[in-house]
Amino acid sequence: TRTVHIPFANNGHATIAKRVIEVDAELQKNAVKRTLAVEDNQLVATFDTLTVRLARLVVNGFLENVDLIARTIGEFGEEVASEPLQTS
């Protein structure tokens, strides 16, 4: 099990990141279990994998997604923060 804590500027940004990442299911559902949560201003991701190598690959891909999301929030954050979060 590997747990990663990613800090964001506020709870809203962490929630946006969680919602964006949740859309994509893990490709190897039988080998990887991913759990996402928001705690205060942090996105918390827990990964259970069959092998250490798979954990490295999954966490690396996750961090690439988080980087893209963080850069997007940095570019459009004020516009996003001023709009209410919509639920589906």
C-alpha cells in the first residue's frame, strides 16, 4: 500500500482534482485499487498494487495527472474558484 498526500491552495482545488481523477478508472482493475479522498486542502490517494513495480508505474501516472490538473488550476483557478461546484 502506498499513500500520497498532495497539498492544494484550498479544499475546493483539492476537490476539483479528486473529481477530475475519479473519472478515469484504473486500467488494471484486478491488480490496482485506488482510493481518493480530500482532507482539508490535501488530495489523498492510496494505492494497493500486486507488485512494487506496478506501484511505481501507477503512482508516476497519477502524479503526472496531478501536475496537469495543478497547472490548469493555476491558469484558471480564480475563474474556477468563483463558480460553485456542480454535482452530477
